[in-house]
Amino acid sequence: MKAKKINEFRGDYFFLSNFCHAEINYQGKTYWNNESAFQAMKCPERADEFQELGPSEAKRLGRSVKLRSDWTKVKEQIMYEICLAKFIQHPDLREKLLNTGDAELEEGNNWNDTEWGVCNGVGENKLGKILMRVREDLSGKRETQNVYNEREENRKKSFELDMLEGNICRLSICETKEEAYYQYYYITMRAQKVLEMTLKRLDHEEAVKKLKNE
């Protein structure tokens, strides 16, 4: 397929934009668009507030939340996972992405975003590079949906463990009995979720072993 450069995510290529209305499920929650999912991950404990927001509203709220401590380190991986989820969960959009062939994808913009896109010829174009990576993965050159599912499951587990650790820390500094019981309740709930995920993984591993021995 003839290679070309797509230098803005508008018109026929608006489907590449994070502002495109395409519901996705990410980490067990459904969002109306990629932008909402991405902004929600800045402060996961407030993720519910982003689920039914339009992209512009989500972006505004994302500017006001307290950023998670590891945001700078994890934000590009999160963007990749959200974009991958979008094109896996929407076969029609996946087909459009694959039909761009080897075209260079660049999010040209006029709002001075030189991190995720390019403005006036200047920018890191991180979103464009991530979309090209997703395109490569979905074309079968690298990863498969099984790999994505495994990553998603591991991320869910990591999130639950992080939240569990936070609840335990808060329990140790409670100043009232009511607050202590409240934190204890959430610890048991999150521990239950971690247990369920672990048992599910062990059941899967046991089933695989049986198949190999047959």
C-alpha cells in the first residue's frame, strides 16, 4: 500500500483522534472516548467522574485533579493501552487504522501541543508514534489480543494491590474508630478482588497444564 503522511486527525482521519466518540472499556470501566479514559488515569480513585464526560470536559477536569505520583513514568504506556483497547474493541475503526498502511501518522494541531502532537512543525508526536505502534501490533507483526488481555489483567491486579496498600497505610494512621472500621472494610473488599484474580489465574494455569499432559 502506498505510504503517505497523515498530518492531522480531522475529517476522514478523525477516528484517530482521542476526541473521537468511541466507547472503550479500560480497567473495568467504560468511557465515552479515549480522552476521558486517559484523563481518568491521572487520578484513578476519581475515575468514575470521567466515565460519562465528553473529551473537552474530561480534559478540563484532568487539569484540576491531583496527579498520581508516577504519572510522568506511566502516562505513555497508559496512552498506548487505551489506544490499543479502542482499536481492538471497535473492528470498524481497526480496519480504518490498518488501511492507513505504512503512512506516517502525525497529530498536527494549532493548540500548541508539542508533546503528543506537532504544532508549526515542532513536536514529539507521541500520540502519532503510539498509533503507528498500535497499527503494527494489530497487523500481526508483533503482539496479539492474548498479549493485550494479559497486560490488562496484570494492570488491574497492580491497581488493586496499589489501592490495597494505600488503604492499609491509611488504617495505620486513623484517628477514630469509625475511620478505622471504614478503612478495614475497604481493605477486605480489595483483598477479596485480589484473591479472585489470583484464583482465576491459578485455575487457568492448572487447565493449561492438564491440556499439555493429555
